Amino acid sequence: MRDYIKRFLIAIIMALCVSLLFLGGRHTEAASTPETAEIKERWIWPSDGIISDTYGTRNGKHKGIDIAGNLDTPILAVEDGVVLKSYFSTTYGNVVFIKHPSNFVTVYAHLNKRSVMVGQSVKQGDMIGKMGKTGQATGTHLHFETHQLEWRYDKKFALDPEVLLGKADVGETVQGGVASIGDHILEASSHFHTSDDNSKLQTTESSIKDTYIVKQGDTLYSISKKRNTTINKIKELNQLTSDLIRPKQILIIQK
């Protein structure tokens, strides 16, 4: 009798495991659909910079990707749309929400400046603001989110932006105004739209030479010694108000 009960329990456990694997597969399939594949072919990256954090980190609470760069780097609309919100938040800082025809909502947070108003129509590649570190941000970067149908406070409909923009790991550079198609890059917007004709996107090559990715155990003191600079200079370049830094944070370092 005991052997029968054991076999019965083992069968139930195996059935549950198979069910969980099936559900996991369904979830992955839902994240990559013909609709998202089509969007991936036309959406552009929202700014120049280096990926400093990805979706799902911080125990699953990070519902977007972070692109670190220089202060006032232009932030671009990834697709045509209408501005849903443009305001200052204690968490997001200066933030812009755009609703797109594809029924996605994109969020651009921690901006130094906002260039659009609620209800305004924008075209793909329009400059909607400039990169900053407003709100709850430890350094200059763009926090970018994508949501299906609508943005909610609980971020129930959040989707990994890399599903729509292409895969990019921490430390990799991205260029605003280009879109991924498979393994190739298509220039979707060679010039972002702005009233200042002299404004230009900074090249990613110069950004690579002047950045440092914080490692576990690093301090501003140890980094300053490695790069032959000073703590004050690092803080000044990165608009840091304290000595607090975190692993994988991208710091701008003077040559």
C-alpha cells in the first residue's frame, strides 16, 4: 500500500513539473509574436549610450532597461505616437509617456529636460527630451519601459524592451536612431528632429573610451586610482551627490 502511495505521489509531482514547463514555454512564446517581430524591424533605439541595466533585475522589480550616457544626450521617440503624459515624478523624475499605433506605451524617465507636452503628436526620431538623472537615479541615464495596451502603477503589462528593440547586454553600446533587423542594423532615422540644427548625436566610440563599468567591491577611491583621476572629478562628470555607486553602474571617466 505504501509503495502504491509513493508511486501516486511521484506521478503527481512529475505531472506538475511538466505543466510548469509547458506554462513557461507558453510565456516565452507570448513574449515573441509576429506583432513584436514586426515592431522590432521598425522601432529605433531611443538614445546613444551604454546598457547599464536590463529588464527583470533587482529581484524582478526593474521593469525596463537603462541606457547610460552623457548629460543632455538627445532622447528620441522610438515610433510615431501621441504624448500621454509629460510631467515630473519623485521616482521617474522628468518623464514622458507615449502611446503608439501598435498599442504599446513607451516610458522615458529621469530626463534632464522634457521637450513635448500632453496631447502632442510625435514622429519617430523626434527629440522628446534630454538625458539626465532626475528622480530616483544614481547616475545620468535613460530608464526606458514598454507596456502592452497601457501603463499601470503595478506594471502588469510591462514587456522587456529588448523583445522590441533587439538584444543588448550590460556594457554594450547602442545608437539612437537605428533599428535592429535580425543580425543587421538599419538606419531608420539618420537625423533626429529638433529645432537646433547644430545638435548632433555623440558617437558611441568616444563613449566607450570614456566610461567605466562598476564592479563588485569598487569604490570611487579605487576607481580614481585605476584611472589616474580624482574622486571629485568622477563625481563632477557623473553629477554624483554622494560616494554611493553600485555594480554595473556606468561612470564617465575623463581621458
